Amino acid sequence: MKSRCLILLAASCVLRAQPRQEGPRPEWPCIAGRAVDPAYLETSESTGGQVFLFQKAEIGQTALFLSADRTHPATVLRAIGSLSGSGEFEFPVDSSMQSLLVTASVQCRKTISLFRPSGTEMTPGNSTESVDLQASRAVRVDNPEPGNWKIRLQGTGMFVLAVRAQSALRLVGVDFVDQGELKSQPRFGVAQTAVAHVAGEVASLRFEMIGPNGAVISAGETVENADGAHRFSIAPTEERFRVRITGVDSLGWPVVRTHPILFRANPQK
């Protein structure tokens, strides 16, 4: 957790402006070419951090973004990709969530919107906290009602999205067992066992591999459970993926938790 927070802080501060710029660039990051060094994205996504796009003058308003890992440690949704127009993401809020935090950046941003299950849009007036910047937005909602919430991103270019929660239900970590050896990274195209460590009680538990943009790649059921360590078989067919769990909480509300690390499946030797 500590290393992930440090990566997040470093990435956020470095990406506040284009490198080697001689003066203010108010249009940044909505510029032609690559506004973000791919190395920063690779580092953050591979460690579970999140890149944010800030202007230099906005750094004083970024506390809610930079404290996200500490204040809302349960990851619900993660997605990164390229936007052309608009994109929508739905996620369930379950009864264990004490607080919800949505953080997002869009390179050429138009709007970043969050909607309750009723369809009501979250605004600064009805949110616990809302920070609206040029290319990024963070919205915190305490005691969110259970149900299907929705995020709508509008704009173009790179986007980075995360939904986090204060909750006792967490996907704490994922390891891989290949030929009897415990490893932190999976192997591409090889049948192996994944070991997911889950905190809290989740019924009807299932595991999914999802792509960087949040789309489901494959799903499987738990084959073994011992003291919160759930084993299931995977054979990665995509190089980059995350692991997500789905199930229901003690009151029957749907539960989703995502491991924030974007794994890279190593090629067979």
C-alpha cells in the first residue's frame, strides 16, 4: 500500500504540466500528441496507482485525489483507455460501503458525471465533497444508497477512472501458482492457479479477468477456500488484465471488488 501511494503522488505531481515547457500551457493536457509519458502510465497501473492530470495551479486542490488509497482502500472499479465522445460505466454499491469516492481524468475533458441509482446527478450541492478541475474530477459520497450507480465520461483522448470505497469487503491481494511455485505475475496462455485474498464475507463468489478498460475477458468459480484465500484456475488469453470478484453481501446486494494492479502476463519460456 505504501509504495502504491508514493507512485500515485509522484505521477500526479509530475503530470501537472508538459516537460520542458517554458511558460504556462493552459490547454494542457488537451494537446496534439502524447500529453502523458507512457512510462508514468505503465508504472502507476502496474502498481495499482492512478495517474491524474493536473495544472500547476491546481495542486492545492488535489488532497482528495492523493489521499484516496488511504481513505477509501476498497477498489470497486478501475478502467483506463481512450475516449472518443462519451463512455458510461455502471457499478453496484453494496450495504457495506460507508463512503464512496470516484476519481477520474480525461485528457480533453468535457464532463465527468456521477449518477445515483435514481438517476439523480451528483453535484457539489448534494455530494459530501466535490473537486472539479480542468481535466479531472473527484466526488465523495458518504453513506451512499445501495444499487447500481453510473459514471459518464465525455471528451476525447486518454481517460483514467477509479471507484473506491470505505468498506470491510475488500479484495486484498492476488498471487499466482505456476508449477507449484508462488509468483506475483501470471504466465500468458498457461493454465495456472490464482489465489485471491478476500477480506469480509461475500456469498456466491465468482472471479473474473477484466481488460484495462473494464471489459470482462473471462470468468470462473472458486475451486477452494481456506481462511479467505480463494483459489481458482485461469489461463490468461490477454497480456494485460485485472482480477475482479463479484457476489452478494449479507443483505443480498450485489458486490464488486477489483484488484487495482493491472497484471502483465509473462510469455511462456
